Amino acid sequence: MNEALLHSSFEAAIKAYGAAGHAEAKDRLQQQFHEMDSDEITEAYLLACRLHDLAYDAADKCRDKIHSKSEAIALLKEQCPGFAERTYERAFAQGLFESR
């Protein structure tokens, strides 16, 4: 899957709140990646939402010393493959911010 689409999907997912916010985020992605199939955009967005959710939990467990940062990021990579390294780092940082 396209790394730029995945990264943009993650950035959109962390800013979306509620059904309307998610619908708007997907519309913006469709405009940004108009050459891509809407099913591929939906798949990327759903994976980005999953990464966002898992990052919260991973960061929380890291804070509780259950995982190290590198172990937490490895879990994110395993459970949500295909993102660029910078997106996993961003997801972990966002998880730390949101889980405090």
C-alpha cells in the first residue's frame, strides 16, 4: 500500500472525531489521492485508525514499563504493517500524548 496514503490517513485519523469527522477525513483523502480507488483509501484509513487506537495502548503499556519504546513500536509494526518508520514514531508519540 502507498506509504504517503498511509501517513496522510494516520494524520487525518488523529484529527477526526465522531462519524462526521471520519467522513470528512475520508473525503479529504479522496481529494488528495484522487487517482486511487476509493476502496484502497478506505482500507488505508481504517488501518490508520487501528494504528491510532493501538498506539494509545502501546504507549500506555510503555509508561507502565510493560514494554520498552522499541518493543511498543515493534508491536505497532506487527499489528499494522506497511507504514513508514516516521509514522510509527508519530503514532507512538501521539499515543504518549493522549494516554497521559
